[in-house]
Amino acid sequence: MALKQHKDERIRFEQQVDNSRSFVLPFIEHTKQLAKGVRVLEIGCGEGGVLKPFAEKGCTCVGVDLNPIRIDIANELLADEVKSGNMRFIYQNVYEESFLNEFRNFFDVIVLKDAIEHIPEQEKFIPYLKNFLRKDGQIYFGFPPWYMPFGGHQQVCHNKLASVLPYYHILPKPIYKAILKLFKEPDGVVTELMEIWDTQITIERFEKIVRKSDLKVLHKHHFLINPIYKYKFGLKPRKQTALISWMPFFRNFLTTCVYYTVG
């Protein structure tokens, strides 16, 4: 059974704003001061809620997304910020030459909040992001590790049992797909979840890609309880224990979200 924020863009927007203000910004500010003149890019910006607190700090913000409907919603919900010139939303693929030419070496901070797990060829994509960074620029990633209970994003399922059943997304792809069909999930939902199965990312693989990209981890938090679960399930955010966070592979099963800044 999909949650109300999966169906109502205004609710989703307000949750994005509050989560960004309460958790994402404070995390980034451990390693980068956010103030007037700082240029911020969010890839996979959706309705733009994550960027609103950055704009409140005086940052110049650009959001890009491959969904034109969500870009239209962002322009509507943040019309005042767009009109002021502090915020801009673009429907475009960041691999396009025109985007690269316009924004090469332009941004101080790049934000990917719940986005990297949707992006294919992450070994190519993460080092490509360096093209957009100014000197001493940083990239923020927030994502659910693949092996966590709902790392397949199955919470978007329409069937109530399918949406709350943990861990079955880690089954072989044909079996996972067959279960979704058994639950009579719409073709669109099945396609979306199969795409996430293909782009699955673990803590270990993410850190390996960062190292191979000649980037360094500047700051990280692992969460036992994802901060976004405050809105979804009424659960209080909770950091992962140091012992679990240290344990390779096993930590993925018990860590519902990770935050990283790299540069």
C-alpha cells in the first residue's frame, strides 16, 4: 500500500523541506559552510523541497530532473524563489553536452538525496560529477543500502503486504518479479522496481567507487533508523552503532540509510 507522500506531491514537498533543513544541511555543514554565494546543484531534485533550505541560507540553487512533471511542480511550489533568481529547475540529462558546457566547474556542492540508487552505471556517473565541481567542491549522497529491509523501494507497492514485506527484493530478479506479479502490482511499479534491482548499491561498492574516482570520504553517518522514517512511520531517527557500522557487508542489512560527503 503506497504511502500518502507517494501520491501527494505537496506532502512529499513539505517532508523534503523539513528533512533537508533538519538533517541534510546540518550534515553538509560539518565540512562545507552554506551561505550566500555558494552554488548548489541537486540531481534528481523532484519537487525541489530539498533545495528550499539551501536557498534560505542564501545559496544559488539549480535542480535537475528527468521527470518534466516534477520539474513543473517544483517551478510552481517555489515560484517566488525562481522569480528572485536564487533557484532554477531544469528538465535535462546531466550527460548532455549543453548541460556540461553551461555548468562545468560551477558548483560548490552537489546533492544526490535518494537518487544514486536509481542511476545506472554508477562507476561512470560518480567520477563524471567532478566535472561540475569548483575547487574544494563537495558531493553529498544520501541513500538506502541495497540489502536493508526495504532497499528495493518495495514500499511503493500498491498491495499492502507487498509494501511491508522486508528483504524479498534481494531474491534473484526473476523470482522477485514473479512475487510482484503474484501480488498483482501494476506494470509501472514492477518496471520501476526492476530498474532499482539493476542499479542496486551497497555501502562497500559505493565506497569502492568513491576511491576509484580519486575522491575522499570527508564525512559520513550510518543510520539504524532513516531520518525520513520520521514522516513515513513516525519513528525517531537513530544513528547506527559504531560496531555495526564497522562490520563490512553485514552492516547493509541493518542500516536503513547512509549519508556521505565526498570531495
